[in-house]
Amino acid sequence: MTFSGEKFYSVGDHLEEHSYDEEYQRSAVGRFYYACYWKCRIILKKRPIGD
């Protein structure tokens, strides 16, 4: 089963809105971080650094 990196953002968004407890907010930040990582990974595969 493959996992779309874009799903990390929607999971983070859900966690952020679900509760303002610290553990939910920290988990949301982690999912947003990985969403950015996956987006950058896709961009850099298309155009490597140095080109």
C-alpha cells in the first residue's frame, strides 16, 4: 500500500482542529513537517539542486 505525502497535511489539519491539548498540537506539527518534506521531495526530484 502506498501513502500519499499530501495526506500528512490533512491528518495534521484534523489533529490541529480536534483538540488544543499539547499532544494533539505537537502531533499536528509533526504531520505538517512531513507534508512539507514530501512536497519538497517531489519538487527536487523534478529539478535537482544545482540545475
